[in-house]
Amino acid sequence: EPEVTQTPSHQVTQMGQEVILRCVPISNHLYFYWYRQILGQKVEFLVSFYNNEISEKSEIFDDQFSVERPDGSNFTLKIRSTKLEDSAMYFCASILNPGDANTGELFFGEGSRLTVL
Amino acid sequence: GNSVTQMEGPVTLSEEAFLTINCTYTATGYPSLFWYVQYPGEGLQLLLKATKADDKGSNKGFEATYRKETTSFHLEKGSVQVSDSAVYFCALIDPPSGGSYIPTFGRGTSLIVHP
């Protein structure tokens, strides 16, 4: 069964360091998401990506964040200068087409836990 | 804006007990409603859904009914098993006319089932 994979599963970094979280969406999917969940809080939308550009983004997704699809398979989230409050679980998801979101059939990775010290 | 509120966990039950996990929502449009489940070490996966008022979504013995009058979508199961231990997320999405393809999630409710 096709699946979304994320690496690393857990990363510990020092405040101010750059972090790149990687996702490999399902191969024929075209629409991608990043969400995050700070411990004990809601799963929050960060950004969606379609046709090699950002489709939608939340207020959380400020200039410290960027996304890229560098090679047609990976989908990365970069945090330029991490802060303590960036500590969270980051989830990647993909769907075949944007309209498929209405079916709820998002395919999620198992998440990357980021700990900023 | 849209939001989803779930009961706090963890919910701890004995095997064969009845489960209810409460979920209420606010939405600007007429949303579709979903429950996702995340088993340990795995990603979130869709468990069930309902797209209009009074619809009942069901899967794997779990059920949830779309209640527009109370803006709720509570998850229920008559007899839980140890294998149901997981984190359950309530979510919604507004229809395309709302212009968004972004599901809104709750915080998740951890369920622990003891033998």
C-alpha cells in the first residue's frame, strides 16, 4: 500500500539552527500539506503546495518557514532559525488533487518530532 | 473561522466498554466532518466521515452522526478492544465554494484500552 514517509522521525536542535524536515508524498499525488502539533494542542495547518507553488498558508507560516519540492519526489519544510516554540510534531500529508480534500482521504506521514533546546 | 473542539484525554477504558469521544465544531459554511485515527508509529488515517446533517459515518464498529443543530460529531463504539488504543482526531473541511482545501483538526484524544 502506498504511504507517505517522513524523515527524520525525531530531531533535536539548538535554538537558532536551521532545520529541514523531509517528506516523500505518494508518487502520483499533486497536492501536499504541512501541519504541526505542539504537545497538547490542536493540529495546526501550516502550508499547502500545488503546481510547484504555495497554495495556501496560515499565519504561523512566516518568513522563517519555507517549502520546496526540489526533485519531484521530496517535499521539504525548512525552518531557518528555530525557536523554542517551534518544538512540535510536524506532519506531512498528500492527496491526488485538491478537490479530493473534500473526501477526507488525506494520506499522512507518521510525523517528525522536532525538539528545540 | 473554522474550529474543532475535542474532549481532552486520555480516555482510559477496559476492554468491551462503551466509548464516546466528544467533538463539536464551528464553521462558516456547511462542512464535511471526519474522524481520523493515529495508531502508534503510524500517520493519521481516515476512520469515517459524514457530509450532511443526520448522516452517520461508520467503520470498524465506530460510528458518528452529523448533528447540525448541536454542531457535534461525537465518536462512539459499543465495545472497545485493546487494538483500538490510538489517538483520535476530529476534523472538518468546508466545501469548495468556501475556497479552501484545508481540513481543520482538533487536538486529538488519546484512547487507552486495558485488557
